[in-house]
Amino acid sequence: MVVTRFAPSPNGSLHLGHALSAIVSHDLARGPNGRFLVRIEDIDGPRSRPELADEFRRDLAWLGLEWEEVPAQSTRLDTYHAAAQRLLHDGLLYPCTCTRKQIEALQPRIGPEGLVYPGTCKGRLLDPAKPAALRLDVERAMAQVGEVVWEDAVAGTQIADPRESGDVVIVRKDTPASYHLAATIDDAADGVTLVTRGQDLFHASHVHRVLQALLGLPVPRWHHHGLLVDEGGAKLAKRRNSPSLADRRKAGEDGLLLAEQLRLHKFPAGISLASAYI
Ligand code: GLU
Ligand code: ZN
């Protein structure tokens, strides 16, 4: 049985890249007993606009997709908190009170998620009045986990090594989780067997595989698909001015036809599929 999921964050409208991602995920679950889940990842603090979840549902239905919706992340904060406490208790997390500005000032290395935290707060006594995030002590985590592998349908077998991303945030200052912790816990809780998402999140799977090992969670397979890019090779991010799915839907475009074209890799002018964006 294949269980896939599409997990959009309601902090901006969906665009063509999301449509492709949802279709890939939906179609990979098409066999007998397959299940295609949708999970709203709504823990981005003030950036999260829950009203967008309804727009997403209308967009997906317009594309002709059928899905089962699983609980949104905002309903699972207690579960994330409990898992983070366990990691903290095991000495795998440490508090960090640094602001982004302070980290930038240290001119750290740039990794797949942007600035790589140079570990300034590790082992330090911190001002308890300052809000603190909790970061993964990646070296310690790796020492505990040893060599673990994960399987990507496109890229093949990978040895989990999240060190390139550094000591990533596991608990944010404003939320009892980060994307990494919440997505890892949810994929296990939702019974996802095939995690599908764009290649821009390939690096995250190294982190998630290590978290699965630390938390004793079941290990799915992954399928990181190519990304839609514009003429300049930049991915179609929500911020760029390509029309959103909602814009297209409201303008009367045929969603079923669009979905078929995306399946055939026929893209609007200026948009193409970058197959290796790792
Ligand atoms: N919520 C993430 C996003 O919209 C996707 C996470 C995932 O597929 O793991 O970028
Ligand atoms: Zn710090």
C-alpha cells in the first residue's frame, strides 16, 4: 500500500509548482489501496493564514484531485512538544537565543537551508529572559544514530548526513516545533509510506531520517521530484509573480486540462522542469 501526501503551508497562494507536486503525489498513490493525503502545515506563526487552506482545497478539487485530509499541524502541538522534550532529555538539543542578525554577523557558511548556525550558544549559560529556540546537536545526533540510509525513488540510496545543514532548529522560539520536527512526526502519525516533495527539500530528508532514528519512528521512502523553474532557472516561488492557481481558477481556466498538461510535462511559456535541483 502506498500512502503519499501533499503538505502545503498556508502562507501564500499555491502556484503551478504546487500543482505539479500535488499531482505527482496523487498519481503515485493511484494503485490499489493507495491513499493520497493532504496536510495543512500551518505553524508558521504570523505568516500562517488559515483562511488559505480553503483556497487550497478549492484549487486541488479544480485540478480534479481527490484526497483524504489529515489533521493540520496546529492541532498537534502537544505531540511535537513531547517529542522535543524527549530529544532535549537525551541531550540532543540545546537552547539558542541568537537572533538572525547575530548569526549573520558571524558570517557563517551557507548551507542548503541558508545560514549554517556556527554553534555559538552550545554549552553556554544563556540569559533566561531571552526567548530561546532549541537546536539539534547534529554531531551528537550522528554519533548516537550511526550510519542510517534512506531511499529516494529518483536519486537512489542515500546515507543520512544532515551535517551540511548544521545544527538546525527543532523547536522555534514562537512554536513548539519547527518544520523538520513537525513534518517528521506527522509523516509517521499519518502513516505516510512515500514522502513526495520537490528536490529543493532533498537536504531536509537527511535531517528527517536522523530524527526518525532518534525518535524510533517508522521509515518511509522518498520521492523528490524536479521543480518548475522560470527562464532564469529560478524556482517558481510563491513570491514571484506567476499567476497563482486561485488566479487561474477564478479566470475560468480549465483545471482538469491544466492537470493533464502538467502530467504530460507541457508547461506554459517560459516554464520548464529542472530535473536536478539538488
Ligand atoms: N510545507 C512545506 C512547504 O509548503 C512542504 C513540506 C514537505 O512536503 O515536506 O514548502
Ligand atoms: Zn545561538
